[in-house]
Amino acid sequence: MDMVVPPIGEVDLGQVFRALADPLRRAVVVELAADASDGERACSSFPMPVAKSTKTHHWRALREAGLIVQRDAGNGTFVRLRRAEFEQQFPGLLATLTALTR
Amino acid sequence: MDMVVPPIGEVDLGQVFRALADPLRRAVVVELAADASDGERACSSFPMPVAKSTKTHHWRALREAGLIVQRDAGNGTFVRLRRAEFEQQFPGLLATLTALTR
């Protein structure tokens, strides 16, 4: 089941920058953005050496910033980049982020 | 007298995003970036409807993110964008920010 995300038009640039300010969250976005096929990935496949509650917080911050969608499959949670909508709302930001974290 | 700023190489992208997450700070940067002459401006010329201590905090966040330099002239504080150095460290970010806040 897909988890709730805000309509992309309601996402504020401040939220996006707050989400990207954290290095673990930034690494997730850069890694997802590098996969041009926009495939779905298990959330557990991202290294996050933090407590479960902190992980939950990180994923929520990314959802609320319009950067990802998540699907709870019962046996795990899966994530993909919300690339097209995000790019429409914040053109160029993903490309700049990717270039800056190379 | 110029106020202390970090060497640009010590500025982390997370700090930059944290600084730009705030709408007042973002507005200052966008306004400074729009002036291609990189002229110095009185800090008081930026509308900041907040307490003095909050203003101080905002200016410090921008300094520590490598975005500005400030000069205390006794009769006021002046600011300019640290454009060349910032652009060298974070290429494309100012242009993307400007485009996104149009």
C-alpha cells in the first residue's frame, strides 16, 4: 500500500532544503537519482546506521519534501524517487544536487 | 571590520541547505545574487520582520554557510554575497536557487 505523500504543489522549497540538509537523507536521494530507470528499492537496502525511530523520521522527511513515494508491502517497505513531479515543481534541483555530491 | 567567516573549503553542503531552508535567509541570498555587480548592501535594507536576536542568528547562519561576508562599519553592518568562492565550492547552486524562487 502506498504511503501518503503531499500533492507536489503543496511542497515548499524550505521543506526540500531541510530534507536535503541531512547527509543520510541526501545520500538516499542522490542514490535514487542516479538510477535513470527509477526502479523501486527496498528501504532496507540503504545504509542508515541509526535507530529505527530515526529511520522512520528520515523517510517521512523525504516523503513530505515530495522527494519519494513509499510502498508498504507487509514484508518490507519500498521506495522510489518521485522524479517527474519533483522535477516539474523544482526544475534542475536534482541535477544540481547530484553534481554537488559527486 | 570584516566579520569572521569559515574558509569556503570547510563549508558543508548540509549547512548550506540548512541556511537556505529559511525563507527570510533565502530571500536575502536571492536578492544579493540578482545583483551582478556584487555591490555591498546595508543589512538593514533587507526586510526582516523579526526580533534583533533572530536577525543576528539569520546573518550568522548565512555567514557560516559561506554565502555572505559582513562588515561592521560602526554605523551599521554591510553585507555582500561571497559569490566567486561559493560558486567554486558549490557550482550551479546559486543559479538553481535563483531559478527556483522566481
